[in-house]
Amino acid sequence: MKLKVDKKLCQGHNRCVVLAGDLFDADDDGYAFIVRQPETEEEIQLARRIVRACPERAVILSED
């Protein structure tokens, strides 16, 4: 599984950072970026939760 943040869609709400600070962080402008990819089944489930929680649908989880 591979996480990605679509920078064109991200509005800096940072729900992903709050819910999964091990996987996400925010840059100096407040926009999310990926710190590391999910590795465990628990992290993958958390990543799926983040995808659903993003108001702009800027977080993408693919099968890559």
C-alpha cells in the first residue's frame, strides 16, 4: 500500500497529522506530507481511516 497527499487538493486541515502523526506531518505552510508509508496491518487500517477523514479527499491510498 502506498499513501500520497494530493497537494492540489490539500487545504491544511491536518486531520491526517492529528490522527496519524507517525505517517504524516505538516510543512511550514500547514500542508500535509507523508513521513513514511504504512507497514503493518494496523497502520494500513489507520491509513484507510485517514482517507475517509480527509474533507478534501486529498489523501490517497493505492495498492502500489
